[in-house]
Amino acid sequence: MKKLWSMLILAALLTTGLTACGGESSQETGSGTGVLAGFTAQDLEGNDVDDSIFDDYDVTMINVWGTFCGPCIQEMPDLGQLAEDYADEGLQIVGIVSDATDYEGGYPEETVELAKEIVEETGAGYLHLLPSQDLLNRVLSSIQVVPTTFFVDSEGNQLGGIVTGSKSYDDWTAILDQKLEEVNS
């Protein structure tokens, strides 16, 4: 059942008709009205989370992944290491588990448990969010592939375009250094 649901979620994402590969995103907006301004969700432990998670960071890397996605899981150890390495640089990483919801907006326990196991096994100890209605409407409805990564500032405004596909530690380092330089210049 979980595998079927994962495939249905992916199919829904693929049929949105939106393209978001490379280039600048049309979702960049002014202060406080960004793609993730004012969102609410829950983390993997069921704790309430909102856009205040961005307040203390110049840049937040949002990595959308799925429990069914080999490349997503493969890059997670590097993302876990990057989260530690950049903790004092004004940058954080947040994951969104794209397939951890059902058609009624609930969170299937088996998928949430699988996501927790993946996070633990890969050392990706940064914050991971479950797809709330806010995240489904604002982010996940326009994503066609996982992993997809984008960046937001301290107010939830998107910074530049998106990155699709998994990357190595060194590739991410170059991207993260550039994002931090852009916001700090």
C-alpha cells in the first residue's frame, strides 16, 4: 500500500504541468510574502512548526525528498554533514518528506516511521517536515521530481531558482557558499 501511495503522490506531482528546472523561479516575492512565509506544519515527531524556523538563519536550504527515492536517500549523509558544517554560518537545512501524507491529509504511521528510520540511518539529523496543506499548496504542488532543493531567506522568500537531482558534498558546498555570499553582500 505504501509503495502504491508513493507512486500516486509522484504521479500527482508529475501531472501538475508546472516546470521548475533550473532558471529563476517565478515564486520570488517581496518581504514576508514568500513561498514559505506564514506556513504551518509538523515535524517527524509531531511537533508543530511554522515559518519562525527561518528567523535565525540567513539561508535555509529546503530539500524535498521521498522515502521511495534512492537518490534522495543517497545524498542525505552529505546533507547531514553539511548541516553540521554550516551550523555556525547562518545556514540551516530542512527536509520535506513529500510522500508522508495520504489522500485525507493524514500522516500514515508506516511512512512516517520509515522516514524516521531513513533519517537515523543516514545521519540526516536536521529538521524534517511532514507535508501540511500549506506545504502541499505552496511547494509540493509545483515539484515534479525528487529530490528538489530550493533556498529561502529569514522571511521565507525564495532565493533564486531550484536545484533538481541529488548532489555530492562538494557540489552542495559550492552552491551553499554562493547562496551565503549573495545574501551577505
